[in-house]
Amino acid sequence: MDKLTHINEQGRAKMVDVSAKNSTKRVAVVRGEIKMRPETLERIASGGIAKGDVLAVAQVAGVMAAKDTARLIPMCHPLFLTSVDIKFDLDREQSLVEIEATVGTTGQTGVEMEALTAASVAALTIYDMCKAVDKDMVIGNIRLMEKAGGKSGHYLRGEREGSNEQE
């Protein structure tokens, strides 16, 4: 089991010192989803939500959230992000929107938290824009799919022994 690096010798939270780490290109890919009634999904697809273009607004919200992660998650380092991309897949069979957030940087620490935050806020934005027509939406299955760069190397969900793969 790995040692927790965000705890000081007094057992209190601290921000990790990354100053000795090498700057490398880092990327994280996260997926999540928001399940809804089929008619809600169709309204999103057809532009029939009164508040506007749901996916366009959710995409901007996800990008903004990635950039603000250090303000939201106390021990995250403020990072200079070199890229943020949010993609959506409308799955009519399961009646959900799958969200994929890809975040990149060149730096001394990874961007998993930024990608997780981006996907989460994109899902929350979809909920906010559609709640007038569907309060039963469920946000979930937000998970790291891939991470590259840094000392720990490349991670791809499901490729490690003992992976907690749920797909």
C-alpha cells in the first residue's frame, strides 16, 4: 500500500512539495455519465431545452472547471493547463450522455483531478439545464480511464493486476 503524501508528521493535511519532480508532458482522460429519461435525451439532441444548447454550455463549464480545480480541491496544485477537451456521446440505448474529459499539461504533477473535475462539472451542468423537465437524472460512473506522464508512468484502466474495473 502506498504511503499517503498529503499528510504531515502531525497527521494533518498538507500540499505535497513537487519542486524536485521533473516537468513532463502529462495527460489524463476521465469518463462519466448522466442517465436520464429517453425524452430528456431526445430534447438535448434536438435542441429542445429552454435554457439553450445543453452540450455547448456543459462543454464550456467543464473547461472552466478544469482551470479552477485548485480553487475547489484544497490540496491540488494550481496548474498551467495546455489543453482541455470535453466530448459527449448520446447513448440512446441506455438513455444517457457519456462525458469524456481529456486534460493536458507539461509540469511537475498530474492532471487527474482536473479531468475528474471537468467531467463532474459538465455532468452537473447538464443536470442544471435539464432539471426543469427531468429531476430523476443520475450522475455517476466518473472514473479515470487513462493517465500518462510523470514518475508513475502510463495507466490504462483495466491493464493492472487487481484493477477495480467496473465496465
